[in-house]
Amino acid sequence: MADERHEWFLNQIFRHRAALYRYLRKFTSGAEDIEDLVQETYVRVYALSYTQAVDSPRALLFRIAHNMAVERARRQKSQATDSVADLERLTVYSSDAPADEQIDARRRFESFCAAVDRLPPLCRRVFVLRKVYRLSHDEIAEVLGVSHSTIEKHVAKGLIRCRDYLREAGLLDAIESKDRGDAPRGLQDVGDGE
């Protein structure tokens, strides 16, 4: 009897292995999941006691595999929602700033970039080379072919215009009122005489 079951399994079930893999690929995300489902399906089919009464072994194989894939997906979905609920009980610490602070910082950065974009072309180049790329006056003079006094004038002009733009946007007041000594980098340098 065991030999007959084994023969039936090899001839009627195992020969559909490639087609079963292709079919299960629709329901799973990885090759390991497919292999697990195939093995579990084979175990269930092999454990059946009424194999001789099966009219279509291939249909039986695919039905069992389909049901197992659906069952696994439900379990995973349930586990995913359970784990989200469990997160509230955990005390998870992150070195990142809270999301609202990150969004606010991004908004302020984009506003500052918009302020810099509004500067006249030469002023913007000098300002970016000095305040973003941190080039010295000598390096800027060499790159742009302008004098040190022109560089100082454009850096100061850029700082004032960016400050005014941010103040009009309502961003600078919030920063200044939050901490008077904590003005945005670059705006602290208005009289640095570099």
C-alpha cells in the first residue's frame, strides 16, 4: 500500500512541481516562501487517505496549495497588525528628531533655499561659495575673479536679503523667539568681517 501511495504521489502530484512553483509565485513574495508552501502542500497531499478516489490529482494539488497560500497570507496580515498594536507597549528610543521636527526643519531648509534662489546671480554665487561650500575669500576671488571687498559686500547683502525673506515668510521670528542665540547658521555671521 505504501508503495502504491508513493507511486501515485510521484506520477500524479510531484510531476506538477514546476507548474506549482509558477502558480504560487502569484501569491508570495520570495522563493523561500514558495518552497515552504510547496513542501507544506506535498505533506498535506501525501497525508490524504483517499488518493485513489481523486479524479483530478492536479486540481487537488493546486486547490490545497491555493488554500495554504491564502491561509499564510491571512496569518502574516494578522501578525503584521498585531505587531503594530504591540509597538505602543514598547519603549523605543530613537536618536532621530520627532517627525514633526523633521518636517519643520525640512520646510525651513526649503524656505532658506528659496531665499538664496532669489538673490541676484553674482550675489548668489558668492554667498553659496562662502556660506555653503565654506571657501575662503581668496578661493572665491580666484574662482569668480572679484575683489575681497566685493565678496564681503555680496555675503552681507545675501545674509540680509535671506533674513528679510525668512522674516516675511514668518520663519525667522519663530526661530528667533525660540532661542535668541540660535539664529540659523549663516545669519549669525552678519558682521563677521570675513
